Amino acid sequence: MKKREYIAPTIVQHQPGHMNAQAHGQTAEYCASIDGVPVPELIAKHGSPLFVYSETQIRNAARDARRAFQSRYPDVQFAWSYKTNYLKAICAIFHQEGAIAEVVSDFEYEKARAMGIAGRDIIFNGPWKPPAALERAVVEGAKIQIDHPDELIALIAIAEKQGKIVDVAIRCYMDTGVRPTWSKFGFNADSGEALQAIKRIFQSKVLRLVGLHTHVGTYILDPSVYKRATEKLLDLAEVARREYGIAIRYLNLGGGFASHSQLHYQYLPSESVVPTMDEYAEAICPTIHARWPKEVPLPKLYLETGRALIDDAGYLLTTVVALKDGLCQAANPDAEKSNGSRDKAGYRSGSTGAGASGYLVDSGIHLLYTSAWYQMNVRPVRPIAGPQTERTLFGCLCMNTDVLRQSVVLPNLIAGDALVIHPVGAYNLTQAMQFITYRPAVVLIGEGGTVEVIRERENLQHIEALERFPARFQ
Ligand SMILES: *Cc1c(COP(=O)(O)O)cnc(C)c1O
């Protein structure tokens, strides 16, 4: 029998959106305006890159969180987590919405005080509270949450020196199912360490334990984690009451509620996996109601929600400055004009050896530190029809690691196209590095559509302001 002729299989690279019954010829998702303000207008006036915050979205998030908890619990107080975003205008919005301040360092403590927040309205967290800051916090009556035994001992000394009884809380960590457990902070509530701290505070005579705190982690997608954390804090409160007659006045469940960013390994879109504020509140509030002894006044509930209240309200506008398309660009300079008919082989050769295929933009990971964990949504500003393919979004730094998205589905863009990266409102500003470029301006779109600069773009004077240049070099 004659051997059948070998026919090589045809392998077609899958390109989402390309030659696809669902997406071919459709216009790619785009973002022309933010809160009614056209993005090109924002860039024309304030430059690119540009951080943009929506006051409407911030207030809506703050109110939704308050509603979810206050409808389930009589005594709730939110504390704005400064490190999530401490621009004055942003903090002011949260304070106007009723939040006190939550700080994690002496710098943040000073910032909250300079914002006009009284010491008693500052929750002082953090693994390192320098002696001077700790003394100040004691004098000003801040809510100090002790992180470790050495801090406990330092506080006893300060209280003795100042000759007063100091109200304190302890930060605890426990197994709630979150991996890894954030055991760097606080006292272990499972091993008996937290109980030992409680005993030490009781014996000190100068410290009075009034609160129990935990911050289980960040971007917690499973609300039941908060139920377990609440139960373990309640267990501790019960033992403190039974053993030492201590009346716990507040429970602090920290932060960690998820925003609508999407982790790199996360397959489902954030819309389908991120719990609502009601789901988080439902995990915490009924748990306290069910377990708290009827004869004891209910404790105040503090929440230090950060990312969930600000991330979605922040955008980074950036501009494509060059196309990194390997062979494709050179071989077919007219590709752009036909907007979509770019030669497919060109992309393939681009991605397999001729060089990386993608777009170079005028921002980078120095501005988007959180891109290490989250795949940010990238949308063009104008409607673009035609194929959408996977590209890499390169940042403008001279570092090979400066990649904002290793793979993101985009339509064909040209140099000069503006892009909207979202959500980026949490942590990026506070962690932004000054490295080989100026950090961009930040604007706030007010509720009436007004656009106000809340941080100027950096210039050379800002960056060199603290340098001292010895005369012998001049
Ligand atoms: C960072 C932090 C928060 C805020 O966390 P999110 O995940 O942004 O909500 C709250 N409390 C403490 C102690 C923190 O360190």
C-alpha cells in the first residue's frame, strides 16, 4: 500500500480579536473622556503623562462603603489610609466624607497633623514609630496600635515619663486562610503571643488596652477572611475580659478590600470576582453582633480601607511615542493608513526574533509601581476599527524591566495616540519614583467638571532643591 503523503499541519497563531467573528471589524473599547472631560483636552492643557482623579468617583466609593457598614452596625468609623494616596486634596475629600486619618510612619503622622487632623483622630500604625513620634502621639492622644514587644516597652517608658495612663491597641495577625500570612506586623493571635502582650499591658499599670487591630493583607477577594479575622479578634477580646477585666472599646479590621484592578494571574475579570462593600460588611458586622456579650456595650468598629476607595478613581494618561514592531513597520509603512490591514506575518516575525512587538509610551513603571502585581486596563482615546492583537506596552525608562503590560490586546495605534491606563489611583502616586524623568502633574476633576491641578509636574528646581553643591565644584 502506498504511504499517504505527509501534509504539514497549518498552525495559525491565535490572535484575539483578529479575523474573529465576534470582534473583526469592530471598534476597540476606548475612553474618550473622564467624567465628561475630553482626554485630549486634559493632555493639551496639562501634558502627558498625566494622573487624573475623579472626585465624583472618590465620594461615591466613600459613601457606598459607609452605607454598607452603617446600615449593619451602629458605630462605624472609617480612617483614610494615608499611604494609599496622601495628596492633600485627596485626603481632604476623605476627611470631608467623615474619615479620620490612618498613618503608618512619623512622616504620615506629621502630614495628618498638618492637614488639621487632631491627634485623637489619627490611628497610628506601622512597624517603626520613632521615639519622638511615639512621644508626640502620646501627648496628642493618638490611637496607637502597638506593633511589637519593643514598642510596647518603649510606650510603657513614655507613659511613666509623662506620668499618665495611655490608651493603646495592639495589632494582631492570625491565620485567616490568606497566604502568605502577614506575620511581619503585630502579635500572633493564634500562638498566645497576643495574649502575652495583653497581659504585659495589664501589668504595666500605665497602659490601658482599649482596642484590637488586624490588617490581614491587601486585595482580599474572599470576604470570609474578614469573618475569621473578626472571630479571632472577638476571641481575644473575650479572653482579655475574662482574665483581666479589660473592656475592649474598639475593633479595627484594617484595610484590604479589593479594588477593580486585576492580578496578573487572575483569569476572570475583576468585575466578576471583586466582592461588593455589602459582602465585606456582611462578613464583619453580623459576626460582631452574634458574638458580642449582650451585657457589654458594642465596640466601635474602625476600618482603614485604602485601595477599594481610591484605585478606581485614578487614571494615568499616557501617549504612544514609538512603535516597536520589528519588521512590520519597516516592511509596510502604509499599514497605518489602512488602519487594520497590517501584515500578519510581520507581527509574527516581530514577536519571535526580529524584536519585541508593541508600543513605547511616555510613562513607565516608575509611575506605576503596582503594575508589578496588577494588569492594568489600557484603552485608546479614539475609536479605532480593525484587528486587535496582543502587544507589549513598553515604558520609557532605560531599563529592560520597564514593561507596563507584557501582553495587552490593542487595536493598531500610531505615534501620538493617547492611552488611558486604569485603575491606578491606589499606591502609585505615593510610590512613584523620580528616575530620569519628571513626575507628572496630577489633576482632580471636580463634581461640576472643573479641572484643578492638585500636584504640579516636577521641574529641575524641585528635584535639585535639596542638593548642596560645594563651592569648589562650581
Ligand atoms: C496599607 C494599610 C491599610 C490600607 O490597605 P488597603 O489594602 O489599601 O485597603 C490599612 N491599614 C494598614 C495598617 C495598612 O498598612
